[in-house]
Amino acid sequence: MDRDSYHNCCSLVKIPRQSYDQFWSSHFVEYIDKEISYSTFFKKYLLPNHPCVFSRRFTEDWRCRKQWVTEEGKPNFQTLLQEFDETPVPVANCNAKEYNANPKLTMPFKEFIHYWKEYIQNGNSSPKGCLYLKDWHMARDFPEHNVYTTPVFFSSDWLNEYWNTIEVDDYRFVYMGPKGSWTPFHADVFRSYSWSANICGRKKWLLYPPGQEEFLKDTHGNLAYDVTAAELRDNGLFPQSDKACQPLEIIQEAGEIIFVPSGWHHQVYNLEDTISINHNWLNGCNIDIMWQFLQNELSAVQREIEEWRATMDSWHQHCQTIMKSCSGIDYGEFASFLKIIAENRISFLSACSSANSDCPRHLSETLTALGSHHAAFDLQRVVHILECLICSEDFKRLDHSTLNLQPEVLVQKIRETIHSTRGQHLP
């Protein structure tokens, strides 16, 4: 991040986001074919929460683009089998519906490839249905492979930084599927950003700007499973569907990367046999959207079990437990998440004036590439969300003795770090 971007952003409390009218009036998305600076991407796409597509030149040096793809541009089954063979992988059946998603099972990688070959030979059909290998943590399972490099534009990634630190999970995935495989209508975890790179094949994306999903819910408040289904035209089932805008439709070619902003609901189809790399990620630009999402999730749980409130001494904690089971995180873990992000940046900024650093090497390299202004911006965003958390009545009701931080203390520590480094590193 450059100095001007930092000074323009450092005083922001609520990030102003432009109207999304342009997308449903022109259905236009910017295509990036030439090198752009990180600061340009930050100002034009991250902060305003706008989608874009990067050309194949941004992935042409990836090893997977060269080794996982045949000269004809198809998946290289032979190479993939040599690399992954018996590896267990998650596979969804696109022809079956389980709640608002596709049911999954785990099978050996070679069994999925055998199915895929037969599916192609049988004219894109199989009695097993249309199977789609998705949400496979390949990068976590095979860290030595290094088959791709995260572009710098997506490197400010608090979500995977947190999971890497506690060594529990990650949100980096590989998807592989035949022509016709698809993903139902949804928004990404915690309302995070996502980026998706096609290693081979083509995808069709249908994207709706934030807020439009409210028109695509049925009479029970459930989100549509398939936004192209004829039932959406039935006002008895989907009473507000006629108010929804037409989706932004993007055809993503081989090698291209799509940036999907926070809270943009989408539905995705593989138009050919396709392999893609997908990351979900969060940072200072959309942490406020995540915080709003968590508040909405908790409110929904509280409404659902309101009738038992008077009979349960630990009603508020039960709400947090249910919330975590549904969304994957509660307020306590969210506070821990912010603490780790803050401490990594405090350590980095302190190391700028010291030979010693407590930052992990890979993280230190990422923060160095983004610069000290970016680390300071991140800390200011953490402070803002921590102050919101401190004021939250639901957070106040938690048993703070179980938390591994005191938010007020962390806020003060962050402010002292920014103040002490401003004169030396943040002109």
C-alpha cells in the first residue's frame, strides 16, 4: 500500500461503498490484462467491493497450468493420478439436493478420475450422477507441491493467516469437475472475498450484488437453491423474485482469475471439463462486512430460540454455541482471530526497527511486500472492530474469563504501536 492510500484510509470508520447500480444496468465487469499496482487494486476493487477478472497472463507461470493440463487444454489425468492416486478427496453429487447444497462423500482420487473418464466416454452422463470434486484442501495436504502462487492482490489474507497460525484448518481449495457440474446459489463463508483461477476449462458465473439475495428467498425465508429454476417465477413460492435484478454473467476462460467481492451471492457452472484453484479470504477492507454477518447470524439464532430464554440460565452462551455450529465461528473465536491478526502486525512493525522478529518467515515476507503502511491500516481496522465488539451487549454477556484476551488492553497496545512507529516508518 502506498502512502496516499494509507492516509486516505486510516481515518475511515465505516468504509464507503459505491452503488452497485452500474452492474445491473450495464452488466459490465472490468478485465485486467496489464500489470497494475497493489494500491490500484486496493482502491478500485477491494475497498469499493467490486468484482473484476484477471487475464491468463497472471497464471501462465504456475506449475499446475503446465503440468495438470494437456496440449489440448484438457485435464491431464495421467499426471494427476501420478501425483494424487489414493488421496481421499471430497466429492459432491450435483444431481442431488441436501438442504441448499449437494451431498458429499469421500473417495480415493483415482476412483474419481476413473469416474470422470467414464463420464466423458458416456457422453457426459453416468448412473452415479454428475460428480464434482470440490473443497479439497490440496495446498494444506501437499504443501511441498507449490503448484501455484497466490497473486499479490490477494495476499492480505487474514482468514488463512489465522488458520495457519492455530494449525486447524484453511480456506484454500481445489475444484475438479466434468462439463455440467455446478455449485448452487450461495455467498462465501463469513461473507469473505474469494478468488478463483481456472487451471483449465471454462466457467459461467451468475453474480448478484449484496442485498439482491433478499428478493431470492422463498416464503419461509430460505435462499433459492437454483436461481435459474422455473419455480422462482412462481410468486406464491418466491413473492419478491420479480424485484431482483438480472445477474452479472461472466464467462471465465482457462487461465483467468475472477475476484468475487464480499457478500456477492453467486451460482457457478462448469461449461467444460474444468480444474480451478479457489481461496476464501478476509482483510481490513471487508472485516466490517464479516462483523455485520456475525451479528446477523447471532440475531437469527436468538429469534429462533427466544421462547426458551426465561428458562435457561446460560441462554446467551447457548446462542453462541448454536451460532458457531451453523456459521463456523462465535464471538469468542472472532475476538481471538482479531488478536492473532493484530499481534502479527505489531510484531512486524516492531521488527522494522529491530533485527529480531517474532513473525513467521512466510508472513513476514508477505507483510514486507505489502509494506508498513498496510500493516498500520490493518491495525486500525482491527481497532475499529474491537471497539464495536467491546460495545456489543452480546459480547459483554460472555464469560470473559474464558477468553484469551482483554479487548481494551489489545486496543491500547495497538494504538501505542501505531504511535511509536508513525514517526519512523509511517511518514
